[in-house]
Amino acid sequence: TDKIKIKAYKGPEFYVPNAFTPNGDGKNDILRFTAAGMPEIFYFKVFNRYGQVVYSSKNINEGWDGTVNGKPQSTDTYVWMIEGKDYTGKLIKRTGTVTLLR
């Protein structure tokens, strides 16, 4: 016998956590998104409360570690924006917030 864990997502859709804890314990240290049914990502950006971009990437395998230029950012709520194209060619944009907890 063996066990396998399967996670199913409804899609096409972006899934972004609403909180993360970049404290170095190996759990939820990086803010990453899941792109179900989304083969092309144009950008994933995170903004601070002043509207400054603190993270930007279009690589689905990367994520924000809660720092800017190597400096840990404070506990706060940040705004994220993401845009991509689903498997049917439809453009999908989403925005939301994430709380960084220290």
C-alpha cells in the first residue's frame, strides 16, 4: 500500500494565500501563487501601503520572501496584482491583499 496526496483546483484561476510568515522556519516563508489552468503569466506584483512595488516577477516558481533589497519588511497588509492568460486564451486579472506576519 501507499498514500498519495492530491490537491484539486477549480480553474482556470489564480490562488494566492491571504497571509505568510517569512520567519525562516520553512513553513509559509515565501508568498507564491498557484495558477490553475494558466499556462502564461504576465506579472505578479506586490505593493506596500504607499503603492511602491516591493516584488515583481512572471516566474511561477518564484515568490516574495518578505524583503526589499535584502531588508525584512514589517508586519503589514500588502496588495498584490496578477495577470495571465488561461488555456483558452482568455486574459485574467486579479487583485487582492496578503498579510505579512513576523
